[in-house]
Amino acid sequence: MGVVSGRRRQGKSYLLRSLAEVTAGFFFEAVQATEAESLRMVGAELAAYAGAPAPYAFTNWDDALASLFALGDGRAAVIIIDEFPYLADASPSLPSLLRRALDRRGPSMGSGNQARILVCGSAMSVMGRLLGGNAPLRGRAGLEIVLKPFGYTEAARFWDLADPRLAATVHSIVGGTPAYRRQFVRDDAPADMADFDDWVQRAVLNPDRPLMREARYLLAEETDIRDPALYHSVLAAIANGNGRWGAIAGYIGRKSSDIAHPLNVLEDCGLIGKEEDAFRSGRAVYRITEPLITFYEAVMRPHWGDLEQGLGGQVWADSRQRFSSAVIGPHFEAVCRDFVTSRGRDLFGRPVGRVAAGTVGDPSGREQIQVDVAVLGPAEAGQPREVISLGEAKWGETLGVRHLARLDRARSILTDKGFDTSHTVLACYSGVGFDDELRAIARGSDVMLADLDMLYGQ
Ligand SMILES: Nc1ncnc2c1ncn2[C@@H]1O[C@H](COP(=O)(O)OP(=O)(O)O)[C@@H](O)[C@H]1O
Ligand SMILES: [Mg+2]
């Protein structure tokens, strides 16, 4: 048995259908239905697959599983059940029945059955529950794939955007979700930077395109979310730069304890992630992991009525400031951290333990320096933690010596605090570039300057 999970629209069904096609396997995609109706659908599709003249009439899952597994008697057979959580919702005993079916036919039973069964689902919380703790299927999966969105460089290739500036800008809205390149925009990608504003209006802020309502559906489709208003407020708080627990609670006007549950659910769905500060333990920020949600909360939700009226052009014209401060600015910082996470070892010539944003406060408490891209070595007991790099990331600003000076100040504070800064590389990441003075300094030292071409490996 193998398990494939991942958020909606990431291409699970697309890949599994392709797999079924090339292996001549059996593919069944469940829908929300009662047990009896689901059994009828499986019976019909299995009969069609086997070339039987009439649908099989299964009265329970034991019979259906027996027929499914029979496909693997004496021959390798790929059997794929997509949206498995819908079936398990209607038939809570299904996971246990499946386990029994697997155990009876396992290699150690000498049954000669060669069924390879893949179960797949988007309800992340349900998929987690199937395998974890004392769940019935625990320990039965020989393969576990979590399908993630494309990374920012893969997304650029998938969107066929050779210009890194355009690729980064588009990625800050639609991220790396493959479906948002296809049906959701009817394959409409911006031709070049000059076409970008128009593309936003025709593909994203357009009530006739499904992408406009997608962020709402994403939340509405999560079965664990019963109070979408609260969840949207939590996401809006984060999108507006209130990422810490207390700040989120303050923004939405609830007690801190009230937001524990929504934060957990959103984290389980893979829509937000929690990131510990690089330098201060116990100080975490939440970040939205799906760019479209940030864009929705920052740009679309405040003007929803206008957007429904087809006034996307006006909304976009009025939202430029918010787009740069709430969407693409923070997004660029995250992209820089992704860049270092995947390339850190080549860049700095040493193993990277952790990449995160960090807060460096001087001992007097007067000064707080935010480090956008802090790179730490692997933690080793009894050794001072190595600071591999300290970086400043700015999407829309030419970086200069004063930015470098701040990083240098952070480095000396960290040295005083007992971190190992003997090899710390100061790094400047910019979406526009660096002034001449900074360039001159970087030439003669190990200061790293990273522009968009470098981030996109060009
Ligand atoms: N690897 C891929 N290559 C090209 N298109 C893809 C890929 N993955 C997904 N897509 C597009 O995204 C759409 C949604 O994918 P889907 O398989 O329905 O997602 P999921 O099952 O994870 O919800 C597909 O119909 C397809 O157009
Ligand atoms: Mg699917």
C-alpha cells in the first residue's frame, strides 16, 4: 500500500490518473456520498474495467475490497482509490477492513497476490489520522508521498516565464499550485512585465475566472473548518503582518486561547506554517504558505463587493501599495529563505542547519534588528551555534552600505551573545539591485549580493 496526500489542486489526481493509464491500472475517484452509493459506483467502475457485462452489486466494503484485490491475483495490478477520506467518512470501518485485506494478502501469507494499492486524499487532517498514532493503517504503507506545490524556480518553468522579475511577481500571487496555471486562468499567463497589470485584471481579479473565488473555496472545502469567518480573520491578521500569536489575537479581538484551535487546523491543512525565530526560542511567527491566500486577504477581501461588480481594474489601481507591502515584500523574503534552504551548502560551503527570520536585540534592549534570512549551522551539543549568514532582503529597494552596517551590527551583538560568527557571511538580497558603494565593498570581501538572476539560477 502507498499513500499519496497533499492539498487540493496540487496534481494528485492528475498524476495518479496518468499512472493508472501507463500501468493499465484501476482508478477510482470517490465523491461525497453514502456508503451504499459509493459501493454502487465502485461496482460499476470495476465491472467496466474488468469488461463485465453488468455492474457488480457490492453490499459491503469487504466484498468490494475482495474484488479489488482479486485484480492482483497472479499478476501485478495497480489499484488507485482517490479521495479516500470521502469513503472513510461514510464508512468509518473502511480503514480497518482495508488493513485486514492487506494483511491477509501480504507477502508473508504466501498468497501470490500482487495488488499494489494506492490511497489518496486531500483532506490533510484525515490522511494524517489514517496513518498516525494507533490508526488502523499505521505501519502498512510502504510509500508515503506528500505532493507539494512547485518551488519558485519550478513554478517559473511551469508558467514558462523566463524573466525572473515577472516570474517572482506572478509567483507572489499564484504560488506553485499547478492548477492555477491551467483551468483556473484558462491557461492565460502574462506575456511580459508590461502585460502583468492587465493579466492581474483579466485572470485574477475577474469574477468570470475561477481563480478569483478560489481562496474562499479553499477554506470552505476544509471539513474541519466550521466557522470560516474566524478563520478568514486569522488569515487576514497574518497577511497584514501580524504573525505572532498575541498579535493575531489582538488583531481579531479575541483572547489568545481562542485562536489555538484555528491555528492548529490551518496548520494541519497546510495553509499556514509556524516558524521559530532563529535567535530566540519560544518566539514563533505564523506565515501563510499559499500565496493566493495572502493575496486574497490583502487585496481581494477588502474590496470584495467591487470585485464582484467587475471593478477589478480600479481595485488593482488602488491596491498597489498594499500589494507591495503586504504581498510581494514578505513573499520575496520567503523566496530568499527558500533559495538558501535549497542552495545553502553550495553558497556557503558548509552544511546548513536552519534558515529562518530572526530578531537580534542588543543587551540594553534599545535596539531590535530584524534579520530576514538568518542561516544557522546544525545544532551541536556543547558547541556555540554557528551563524553561517545574516541577510537582508528587499523586493523594491536598492540596497546600500547602511543595510550592510545593520547586518554587521547584528553580527557583533550575536558574537557577544556567544554565537560562533567566525565565518558569518553578510548577504544582501534585492529585487532591484545594489548601489555602487555596496558593490565595491562586496568585490573586496565575502559579502554576498544576490539579485533575481542569481535567485533564479541565471
Ligand atoms: N504535473 C502537472 N503538469 C501539468 N499540469 C498539472 C500537473 N499537476 C496538476 N496539473 C493541473 O492541475 C489540475 C488540478 O490537478 P488535480 O490533479 O485535480 O489536483 P488534486 O487532485 O491534487 O486536487 C490538473 O487538472 C492539471 O490541469
Ligand atoms: Mg484530486
